[in-house]
Amino acid sequence: MSEGESRVSVSCRNLLAIVSAASIAAGGATAQIARGYDPTKSGVAPATGAVTSGLDTDQKIGAFIPRELRFTSAEGKQVRLGDLFDLENGSSASGGKHRPVLVTLVYYDCPVVCSATMDKLAGAFRHLDYKIGKDFKVAYFSFDSTETAARAKQVKESYLVGQPDGLGDNGKFNPLIADNWNFFVGTAAANRELANALGFKYRVADNGQFAHSSVFMILTPDGRVARYLSPFLGDDKALAEQMKLALLEASDGKIAKGVSELMMSWCFMYDPRAGAYTLQAMQVMKIGAIVSIVAVGSLVLGMMVMERSRRRHRVPADAVGRRDEDGGTDRSDGDGHKPAGETTVSV
């Protein structure tokens, strides 16, 4: 992996073990069967040869997605790409939402790599604090122009059933998730233009399948590419943590659920060499110093306020009658005169 790039080219033979582990860990075995998964197929890319050469993903951080492209959803509707993003038409039209969009390019009949990618993402969603629809959106695009909306719907439903909150109490799909976890198909021209805009590469292999990289992208709420991540960054829980940091960063902290998550986004920074978020010791030290200064300052300020309050409530000595030796009160005025009606008796 070179600096500035997220390179994840996967061969069929090397992924057979990963697919089995991912399917079990993510609870994706049912989804694999629903899609007619056949591990005996020859796969998308041989382990050797020129098929996988040059298929590393080019990171295009900050590039806008081609908003006018149109794709067909699993429900058979034509969707303009720009309509997926909350802030495309300005924040006032977003209803206060700033949801980033997780995008991945796959093809639904891929026998190994794409199935493993989608299973890993589904497994990470189960461990993620942020929720599809409420905090972010998901969009899968098939780059195989021969695939149909009916096929996309079949795959979509298999994943919705596998999510803990994918079905409502009435047995129907949860509309919040179903409306914001989209599976698209498109024309060959639209597929290629989208892939080029994202720096994603694919081509048809000799066996009729596609050779391609395996990566997913996080886009900002206004449609800019923010981060590239591998779906194979550890187990599902580890992937969910990486995903969370990327979504938090892409939303500019707008989906943070508290100060702790904002602090987490400051402590972790994306490392292009590792292709993942790593803890930054210097950032942690800076935040620790700031917290210490605030804590000490608050303590000193609190002590000053308490001292001033104590002094304010202390009764001045000249406002209180002086007590004589036997406990009486000297009620003379400042000139030593007694109040009228009182006499001093000497014995």
C-alpha cells in the first residue's frame, strides 16, 4: 500500500477463507444462500497473471460525485445521484440533516469479493452506534450493466432481513432503513462515469466475471469524497469503529452524539499509509493539557467565588453592638452619648 492510496486488490483464492469467516461473523450465511452463492465458481480474479494489474483504487479526496447521473433503484425508480445528498441544494433544504453517504461499487452476482464486502459492511452496521437513515445513508452500485432492478431488490431484501431493526413489528421492512439503504443498477456508461469519478477500477476477466478492487467510500452530505476504507479492516467491531470515525469526520461532527465523540474525532486521524484511523499521541496530549488547564482554572475560580461570597456575608464590626464585659450591649452612638431615657449609674 503506497501513501495517499487505499489499495485493496483481492484474489479469489486468497479470499475463500475470508468469505467463510466473514459470513459467519457477520451472520451473512443466510444472505449468501439467498444470493445463490457458489464457492465452486472460478471467481473474479485469479491469484496470478495480469488480470488484477492496475486495479488499485485511486483516491480522489474532495472530488464531487457526478450529481446528474441517473441510476435505477431496487424498487425500479429512476434516481438522480445528487438527490441522495442532504446538502446538495443547501443546508436550508436539508431539514437540518447532515447525513454522510457510504458508497461501494460491487456487482450482485459476484461469487466471492463483492459478497464478502457486502457481508462485512452488514456486520459492521450491527456494531455501529450510528443508524442507517437517522445518521447516515448507504448506496450500493452495481457496475455490471446486465444486472436488473429485480436482482438488486432480491439482494437488498436479504440484507434488510438480516439487520436487527430491518423489520418492523408488523413484519414489513423498516422504512427508515429501506429508504436509505439503496441498491442501484445502471447503464454501462453511467457505471463507468461513476467509477471514474470515485477512482474505482474494474474490467471483465477472461472467465466472464469482473476483476476489481474492494473498497468503500464515505462521502460528505454535499457529495464530496471524504475517505476510502477497506471492508477487511479487522473484525466487524473493528470495522465499525473505523466506519464511525469516517462518518463523524465526513459530517464535520454534525452527527456526534456527545462531547466524547467529538473528542474521539480529534484524537484519531486518518493515516493514508495504513488506510485506517489511528490514535494520535500528540492530539491526546493537547486535549489532556486543555482539560487540565480548564480543570485547574475552574478550581481557582470556584475558590475565589467562595471567598468573595464569604466576605460579602460577614457582618461588619461597626454594625454590631459591642458587648461589655458582663455580656451587655454598648448602645451608645459614635460620640459616646446614650440613647434618650437611659442613664448611667455608678456604684
